[in-house]
Amino acid sequence: MIASLTLFALGVFYGSFLEHFIHKYLFHRLGRKRGSIFSFHLRGHHLEARRNGFVDKRFSYREALGMPIVMVLHSPVLMVSPYLYAGMTLYGGLFVAIHNMLHHFPHFSKKYFWWHWNHHMRNQNKSFNVVIPVADIILGTLESNDVSGE
């Protein structure tokens, strides 16, 4: 029981790092290039959110369709540990649901998911996590929530 919970927690932990990597390197680095498969993120989602005070009510089908691809690429993990895979899968599902929900409710986002609000509204080169900012904390990319300067 303890071992399976530990593996599940490790899957969630890994999910945070995977989200950080995909967001920072694929969506932000490769997404800068015009014509890139990832350019929708900066040229669409970020621009829309900035224009509308964080609101982007369009459902991100590309993120939702990308999630099964990521999970298939990680399917060998399922053979090693279903609990680890379940933690990763839960994180991925939460990412799609939470990210799309946050951009409908900017006041809620600013208060309870301030790191993602800051990513869009203050510094898009920081705070790459959406669900939980574990990887941002460990990697030193979490934007401060000090709003005294606003």
C-alpha cells in the first residue's frame, strides 16, 4: 500500500516536471518559430490572454489531443508500474481541465493559481507549471507573488 502510494506520488511529481519541460521548451522555445507545430501557444493563447485580461475561452484541442500522445510515449512505464503511470495520467488530465478552466475565471486564477496568472500577465519566461508549481520551485523558475509593486 505504501509503495503504491509512493509510486503514484512520484508519478504526479514527474508530471510536474514533464509539464514544465513541455511548456518551457516546446511551447515557448520551439513555439517562437513561425510555422512550428507549437507556435499556437505563444501566437494564439498568450496573445489572447494578454488582450483579454487573462481570459481565453477557446478550448485548447491541441493540448487535449497532445495528452494522449504523451501518455502513449510513456506507455512503457505502465508495464513497470501502473501506479506511477496513474499518477502521471492524473496529472495530465488535471492539466487539461485546470488550464482550460483557469482562463475562464481570471479572479479565481489570480488568487488560487497566481503562478499561472503571473506567467501570462507578468513574466511569460517564468512559472511554467499550471497544476502545481513543484518543478518551478525546484528549478528556480517560479515568479514571485509579491504584488506590492502593482
